[in-house]
Amino acid sequence: MMIPTVDIAARVYNHKWKIDPIVRSLIDTDFYKLLMCQSVFRNRPDTQVAFSLINRTSRIRLADLIDEGELREQLDHVRGLTLARGESTWLRGNTFYGKRQMFRPDFMEFLENLRLPAYHLEKRDGQYELIFEGRWPEVMMWEIPALAIIMELRSRAVLKDMGRFELQVLYARAMARLWEKIEGLRELGPDLRMADFGTRRRHSFLWQDWCVQALVEGLGDERFIGTSNCLIAMRRDIEAIGTNAHELPMVYAALADTDEELRQAPYRVLADWQEEHEGMLRIILPDTYGSKGFLDHAPDWLAGWTGIRVDSGDPAEGAEMAIRWWQDRGEDPRDKLIIFSDGLDVAKVGELFARFHGRVKVSFGWGTLLTNDFRGLVPGDGLAPFSLVCKAVAANGRPTVKLSDNPEKATGPKDEIARYRRVFGVGQQDRFEVVV
């Protein structure tokens, strides 16, 4: 079903309208969330987890910007959402990555009856403490809506005093900026492959939808391969894109009883994943506890997977590491896919494309600087993107840990971080500024 483009500035000016709840649907989420939820529903349905909002850019005092009543209103709205009949039909009957009935009937029945669980919200030192607790398959579905709500309420707070014409000019400038980026991407040639990964930290739903439409027109079907946002994919009749994320190994690792079980947890995740999926869904995300150690100790069967997503650290070094790993295991890197997805903008895309095109199959998941680049467009740069995440912080009462290839992105208690670094043999790591 195709829907027309809307006047974003006018809708922002009248953003109190009930027509514009921030999260419009349970499938206004990333495709990988649904894929992971099905895996969790099948393999670990009774695991108790806690997710928490984490603002890594602490200088932005969200609790001073965002009205608590408005935040609760938006969160409560999401709790009232259910899967619509047309959305269920799309998930049950659509073809994803060439496969029909990607989602099993028992999982679809769970999703059709899902109501998101309660939340805990309070203010602490200028930030919001927002926590979700309960069964893993239910709680995990809060991550993307929670982030989208906080990000858009922050945008609304910054824009609330702007007049109608000022908003028109703001969005005209942002549109022109994005179109210049698209023109820059066109220059990379017909072999570019780009997807929208911008749901989690978007400026707004309407803006993400506009960005996707611009990419469809500006890059065409061959170069723009789809969006991670299920609702936009359904409405715009384009591909839904996604595989899995750090959440799975983080929870599996927290459930491990011994150091050896901990060491094997990331591979156990992918063994479970391999039982469910094949082809383009077999993408390795190696950096949860350090990419080098993960690849050095990976079982041989993983070398046969389709590709690797590079999501932290130096992206060029991460790709070179993957190429060496495939070569050492007798695989031809030219047959493999590398997806770059960390902090991308046009210059970085161009640099990585030039270096790796022809050596591997190259693809890009473009996130925050696609759907939330309003840098310098308002006084005080109040719409500049910032780093906000919603992570699993506990599983069955045990803390979770993420190390990544950038120690600035590490999460978890300090003693547990030290233990994980020892178990996974993580040595000295370079630090990179976390922008988004």
C-alpha cells in the first residue's frame, strides 16, 4: 500500500495531534528485532531480563528537556498497541530474503497477542531512568519504541517554539542536505548497496519515512536495497532488512555458569541461529566481546556463513581482519559480504567502498546520520545527534556485559567487564569517539 508524502513542517507545527503518536505500530521497529524475538521465543522463552535506557552523551540532560508527562503518554500509547490484521498478514505472507513464511505460526500467534509489559520511569541527575523487566520475548520488543520515543520527544522539545515558516525553512535545509548526500553516493557507481538502519535514533517517524523515499528515488532499486523499519517497508513496498544484534550473545553470556560456557556463548547463539536461517540471514556480528578473539576461536562451520557486519572500532581494520580470516580458512573473500554499519556518512562510505569494492561484496547500513542529521541547523546545535541506547542489563538476575571493538562502547559492571576481557582474551584496544 503506497501512501502520499506529508508536509512534515506542518505536522511538526501541529505535533500535538493524535494523528502523530511517535510509535504508530508494533511493527514500527527494526526487522532484526522480530527475527531475534522469534529465535528467543523458540530457544529461551522463559529467561527473565531487564533492559535499561543508557544515554552515552551525558551532557544532554534528557530529563531537563523532555516533559515526564509527555513521555509517559507516549510510552502508555505503545503499551496499548496490538498487531493490526494487515500487519499480521504481511508478516505471515510476505517473502523476506527470498523465503516465504519466515515467521512460524506459533511465533505469529504470540506476536498477535502481545502487549508490551509495564515500565519503570524516574528522573535521576538530569537523566531518565527507564527500565523494562519481564520475559525476554516480551521485554526485548520495548528497545526500539523506547529509543524512538525519547529521540522524537527531544526533537519536539527543541522545535516547540519555532513558527510555521521557520520550520519550513529548517526542513527544506535538511532535505537539501540529504539530497546532496544522495548525489555524493551516486558518484560511487552502480555497485553501491545501501540500506536504511536509522530507526533507533531517528529525528522522527515522518522524517525517516521521507529519507527512505528520497533514497528510493535518488539511488534506485539496485543501489537502495531496503529499510530496517518494518512499518515503512510494508507501507512503501520495499525490502525489510536485518539479521541479529549484540543482544543475543549478551544474554546468552550472562546465563553461562562457568568461564568455559561464557567463552562458548557467542557461538552457541549462532548455532541456534543457523538452525533457523540460511542464506543472507547468516551474517556474523563478531564484536560483542572483541572481533579478533571471536574470529580466532570461531568453529570452522562459521567460515561458511554469508558475511560479517562491522559495527565498532576501525571499520577498515575490521574488514581486513575478516578477509584474512576467510583466507586462512580456505574461503574466497570475493564471495563474502561485509556490511558496514557504524557511524556512517558519505565520506566514510566512499572511503570504505573504494578500499573494499571488488575484494568482497560491500554493503552499508546507514543509521543516525541518515535519519537524524540536523547538525548546525538550529541555534545552539540543539538537534545534533547523540548516542542513546537501550540495552539488556540483566538476565535471570545476572548482569550483562558488552565489550565491542571500542572500549568507549563497553557496558556492564566494571568487575564483570574485567572478567569478560580476561575470558575472551581482549588486549589493548584503541578508543574511538562515540558520536552516535
